[in-house]
Amino acid sequence: MAAAKDGNLPLFETKIAKGGVGYRLFTLSMLVGICMVLVYRVRYIPSGEGAEGSWAWIGLLLAELWFSFSWLLHQPVRWNPVYRYTFKDRLSQRYEKELPGVDIFVCTADPRVEPPIMVINTVLSVMAYDYPPEKLSVYLSDDGGSELTFYAMIEASRFSKHWLPFCKKFKAEPSSPAAFFSSTNSPHPLQDPHMPNHYSSIKKLYKDMENRIKTVTELGRAPQEIRREHKGFLEWDTVSSPRDHQTILQILIDGKDPNAVDMEGQPLPTLVYMAREKRPQYHHNFKAGAMNALIRVSSKISNGPIILNVDCDMYSNSLDSVRDALCFLMDEEKGHEIAFVQYPQSFNNITKNDLYGSSLRAIFEVDVYGIDGLGGTPYMGTGCFHRRDTLCGRKYTEEYKRDNWQTENDRIEGESLNEFVDRIKGLANCNYDENTEWGKEMGLKYGCAVEDVITGLAIQCRGWKSVYFNPGKKAFLGVGPVTLDQMLVQHKRWSEGHLQIFLSRYCPFWQGHGRINIGLQMAYSHFNLWATYGPPTLYYLLIPSLCLLKAIPLFPKISSPWFLPFAYLIIASSTYSLGEFLWIGGSLQGWWNDQRIWIYRKTTSYLFAMLETMLKVLGFTKSGFAITAKVADDDVMHRYEQEIMEFGTNSPMFSLLTTVALLNLFSLLGGMKRLLMDPGTDVLETSCLQIFLCAFVVAINLPLYQSLFFRKDTGRMPSSLLSRSFVLALIACMLPMY
């Protein structure tokens, strides 16, 4: 075998992180502190006639019990992190002539929030991979069924004849034209004297294409000359609406056609546009339905053994991502166990201090390494390379080994392209899934807002493993939310979907029992239960503050020995969190922003997600899917770049945030008044932790107060919302506390 020539060296290696013993000792100390807090809370419940705050005390006990449980679920994630490294040179030496076909799925759903120019930049970026083009096939699923997106794809197919040879010749990265031209200020003549001329000409071609697409997008219809030129536009003559149309399938570049070549005569990747059939009477199953239609259609056109799926806003930032993934999947010793390779979600529009915590730095830079060490990273819905076999429901067996990576498509000899397309387009019809295993045992799972996570869990429960790969050069870069409302809505959808998993037959403790290890079950469950952390967090932010206002102590005195475990947990957890955040590349202000956003998520996104899930369980509402907007106006972007929070919508979540912020401000002022006006009392002695907690909430909400009282721009909090929240906070302050 070829592997024997170089000593059978592996295509990747795994290293275990250092510091495990130190973290275990820290965990033990935290566990002791948590137990002491719970003992105190149980032992000193106010009782007897006239005892104040007994119900508030019991509520705190329940909240602290749930916090302790969530902390325990999270611990296995930190116990065994592993890091992966690939050897692409070994892959090339052994398998360059045997590389498998790779099918790349790009999904878009609405041209209004996912502009066609952004979509085709992602498509062009993955077409440019450093990989044999005859083995690459790129599919766009357009769930918006938009002729604007189809027009942009035609433009992209033409521009690719210039862009792909440019990328290959000059190793252009990122391979998204928009990102490349915005990140490259000038050509590099010292590296290649021909670069400036090529750069200028290709940039002009791109700008011309960009202007045409934007003009057509603004007009809302492709020009007549283009419609006459490409018969594919005839499909839209019978389209009633984005939710009521036939299957539209067009092969824009046929990789099997010897005439499908770029400007230098090299073959081009296959490029396919698909808008699956939608009818009002059939549930389309959101992104999972689109992915399953792509799996079926691609199996007839290219049938690549490897499938990469990316969201339409996550362009390729590295030409080597395919080869890196194959180092795991084609490794002779361990590759046959691996179902998918997951890259992290990274964003190119994050501000210096990550205003909205969109990068989820601690999760992607710490937690997921630990989940990988437990037996397999979750499938995160984008930037993931799959074996087609595993997506189609195959169970793992020790005998499984794929040595022959070559596949055949379903094209009949002598069959024209039009005949071929007409024959297979039924695979994307809206009723194809009915009475089949699709969405159950085959393809992505239906019935959940986070179909990616539940699908990955099912694959792992069939015996497969997965790996997390986070190279120094990010493989994919996307667009993070640029307003607070967008971010909160996004996390509401995620946490709602996770809770649905936990409450379903796919609960990790149920489905994973005996199939995946207990640590991985706990890790999945920690994220599945995100939504349930909302109510106890809201309780902790409201009740101690109200009790401070009414002089009801809920924590031990400073002079009491029971004060020490509370103080230790606060200081130790905050110090560790800050140290970890700085160690993984964050800033002090970034850490503070991250703390603020986690509190905002827990008190709004998670709380609303839990309520919404309960309503669905009871049958009062149905599942929906909110797409995060990928565009914003200039004023919003200007404030975002200046790291000024955006509050300019009358959202119910903002009402809750504002009420909590005002209530804590009133309580802190009331507590400070007692402290200053009655110096002889023991306010500081008995209410130190309540004052600290209240002051912390006020400090966290400084941007919100600024928006309420000082800002005049359109991103400030609406006046009507301020009035409503002010009244609610005053009413809460007048409620009796028992």
C-alpha cells in the first residue's frame, strides 16, 4: 500500500490539553463551595411567626439548586479537551489520484435578508477550493424560490471562468471576491509582477457583475434580454409565490461537459441551482427539508461520497479546508470511525470587543475541544464535512472501510441534459418524503428548530465519531448579528430548539444511553437545557433587589463564616472566567461585554424560548423559523462599528430588559439611601451581597440606561417602552415580599 512507503504515518494527530489536574482541583473547590451554599440555604430558612422573606428564600434555594445542576452538567466539557492537527502533504502523496468527489451544499431562504450578491460570493468561494475541479460539485438550495437569486447564480457561473483561474494562479484568499477585494488594499507586485494587471481586470469584472446584480435586485426582476437568453427563467412564469411553486432545477455548469472550462481551458466544478417544490398544504420542514432534497438530487448528479454544507453567509476563508477534512476522513487507522468533521463558526464583522458576544468565544475556543475529547463534537449546521453514507442513515460497524472513493452518477448514456434534469427533479418534490424514512432515519431530522444538533446526535448514537477542527486560519467566515434584537432572536431560536430535543425521544440521556458515554450525554444536555436557565436567572436578578428595597436580608452577614463560600464562588468563578477569556485572545472589555450578553440572553431569549416551547408542547402554537437578517442600514452599521448598542425596536424582550434594569436601579438607590441616611444601622453588614448583586446588575446595564435617558439617535430605546417599563418597575417595587 502507498501508506507503507512513508512508514504508515497518520494523516492527523490528536494532542490532549495540559492542565487537567489543576482544573480538577479547582472544580473540587467550587463543588465544596456550592455544597456549603446549599447547606446554608436549607439550614437557615426563615421560619416562625412574623418571619419575612421565607418564600423569597425558598425561591433562591430552588434557583441555586438549578444553577448547581447546570454547573455539574457543564463540568465534563472541561475535563479532557483535545486538539487536532492535519498533515495535508501526506494526503497528497498517498491519495492525490484517488481523492473522492465532494458535493458542497449552500442554503439560502430569503433574498430580502440574504442578498443574492452575498449568496454568490459564498458559492464562488467554495468553487475555488484547492481541489480537482472535476471532483467538486456545488449546489445552491434557494428556499426563497427567487428569480433574483437564480439570476445572480447565472452571473456567478460566468464570472467563475475568470475568478477560479485567478485564485489558483495567485492563491487568492479569502476566495470570496467581496472579502478578497475588501481585505486586499493593493496588489502584490513583488510576489508576482503579473499580479497588478490581473488584479485590476478581475476586480473590474467583479464590480461590473456586482452592480448588475444589485440593479436587478432593486428592480425586482431580471432584464428581458437575460430572460430570453436563459430558458431557466421560464420556470418563474408559473411560480405563484415563494411558498407555492414547482421544483426548479437547473445545472448551470455541467462538470461532465468537456466544454465546461475556464478561461485557461481547465475544467470547472459542477454548479447546480435548486428551488425545491413548495405547496401550502405540505410542511416544508425548513432547512432540514432543503438539505434532504439536496442529498437526493446530488446523489443522481454527482453522488460525492463527501458532503460539505455551509450557510449562504459563511464564505470559505481557506483554500485547504477540503484537504484538511479529508485528512480525518481518509486516515487509514481511525478515519473509518469518523462520520463528520466540524469547523467552528467564525465571523468577519465582529467588533474589537465583540459587542454582542456573537463569537461565543468560550464555547468555540474551549468547550467544543472538550466535547471532542468526550467522543464527538456536535454537528453545528454549517462548515461541516459529512460522509454521505452516515447522513443517509448507515450504522457504524467495525468492518466498515471505504477504500474505493470513486462513485458513479445516474446519467444515462445518450441522455440529454434537459432530459436528465426532468427525470430527477421529482426528488425535490414536496411530497417525496411522505411515508418514507427521510427526516427520520435518513437525512436530517425533521420537527426541530436545531435539526443539525439532533442529526449529529443520532449519527453518534449509531456508533460513529466526529471531530472538531479549528485551524489557525479560520476555514469559514460569516456575518454575525449587528443589532441586539437580531442576536436575542437568534438565541431564542437556538435555545428553543435545544429544549425541544431534551423533551423529545432524542433526549441525550434517553437516546444516548448505552450508545454514547455519560460525559457526552451531559454535555449535550447542558446546551439542551439553556432555555431553563432563564427563569432562575431572572429570579436572582429581581428578588434580592426587591428584598434589599424592603430591608429583607437573603444572604449571610459579612461577619458570618457562611459569608465565605458565597464570596469564594463569586471571586473564583469571575477570576477564572476572566483569565480564561484573556487566555483565548479576548480583551477585558470583551469579557465584560460577554458577561452582559449572557445575562441578557438568559433573561430574555432563554425565558421566551422556554415559554414558547411550553406553548408548543401544549398545542397552542406551531413551529416557526426566524431567519436572522444579514443586512443593516448605514446608521445601524455605523453605531455597531463604534460599539454602540442598538435598541431601536419595541420588542417584548427589550421591555423585560428595561424593567429589570429600572427595578435594580430603584433598589440600589433605595439601599444606598438607607446606608447613608441611617449610618447607625447594620445595612452593609446584613445586605452586603444584595447591594453587590444589585450594583453589578446596574453596572451591566449602563449602555441600556444611556439609551433610555441620554441618547437621541434612532438606536435608542423607544419612549413608549420606557414609560411601560417604568410603570411595571414601580408596581414591582410596591409588591409585598413574604
